Amino acid sequence: MRLGAAAGNAWQQVADQVGWATDMAKLVLFGVLAVAAVWWIVRRALPVWREHA
């Protein structure tokens, strides 16, 4: 195997790992946003809605 091919394979492996990490980061971010939205609805919006209903 030539040096260029080895470097290309190593770069592809790193790129795959970074892609996996960014997918996990997106998943965590969406999870945090979902929890924050539910928390806001329960703590802020529902009491106000009940007062006006």
C-alpha cells in the first residue's frame, strides 16, 4: 500500500468518526430542546391557559 492510499484510508476513518459524533451531537441537542419545550409548556403556558379558560 502506498503512503497516499494509507493516508486516504486514515482520513476516511476520521471523517466517518466525526460524522458519527456530529449525528450524536444533533440528537442530544434535539433532546435538550424537546425537554426544554415540554418544561416551558408545563411550567408557564398551562397555568396561564387554565386562568383564561
